[in-house]
Amino acid sequence: MSSASPKSRKSKKEGVKAEVVEEVEKAGKAVKREVKRAERMGAESARRPKAKPQAKAPAGKAPVPSVLSRHGTEMIKREGKGFSVGELSSAGLAPGEAARWGARVDYRRRSVIESNVSALKGWAASPAAAPKSEGEPEKAGRALERAGEEVAREAEKAGKAVKKEAKRVEKGAEQKLGKKPRAKKSES
């Protein structure tokens, strides 16, 4: 005869059941966290652009800067090496941006010549070159669709993982409780 009383056996089973329930809850919470993380990553990748959008360069070549130089007692106008930083800022352009767009920049020159400023303003205000492809909105729509499909796949994977973890925990619980695992039903 066993030394344990029926009450103590019952309390042991309840303790094991409580442990199993706790394990299942922990596993469920972990899976939920993974699903949320996967959804968040998918949504972030759909929202976040790959590169920072930059302003489009104005159409046409940049104007040639002119400077005044002294020859003897008179001033003459000649082609300069580049626009001064003051001229660029007066025209509303950043020196780095203007250089990327093809305008020459002379960082040593400090003078601001109004004809250069007006030439820069006219060049910067010119419409940008037409984009090579007209399908920008369609590309964005396809990218969003792909991101949505990816999130759906991740959610499906997480759901499968939850079911698999629940089966594993259930099997472990049955073994701890001393029950025989259920036989699989055969489909006819």
C-alpha cells in the first residue's frame, strides 16, 4: 500500500496542473511578444523609406559666376571660379547642396554680387528635370502590399509556433500527470 494519502496525491496533481498552466501562459506570452515584434518590424519597414528623399536638382546647367576685378584704375567683369557662400545663402541654397547639383562653389571668396544671386535664384526656381519613371505611386503601393504580405506571413508563422508550443506543453503536462498521451485520430 502506498504511503501517500488520497488527499496528498490530489494536491500533488493540482500543483503539477498549476505548474503546467503557468508554463503554457509563459509560452503564450512569449509567442505574443514575438508576433507583436514581427508585426512592428513589418510595419516599420513599410513606413520607413530606404534613403532620405533629397530635393531634386534644378533643370539645366548651373549659371557661371561672374566677379569684378581691378585692372589698373578700372573694374572689369570676368568669369569667377565659383559662387561665394554668401551668394548661395542669399539665393536660399546650401553650399553642399548646390555643389551636388553642379554649381561651382568658391569657399575663399567673400563678396556678394547681386547679378550672381539673381542668376542663382532663377536657376534654383527652374522646374526640376522630369522623373525617368512615372510609376512612383504604383511602386509605393506595391511596396506596401509586399510589406503587408510579409506581416501576414510572420503572423501565420507565429500562430503555428503557438499551436506547436501548446501541443508540446500539453504533452509534457500529460506526462507529468501520469496520463497516457492521446492517440491521433486517423482520417478515413
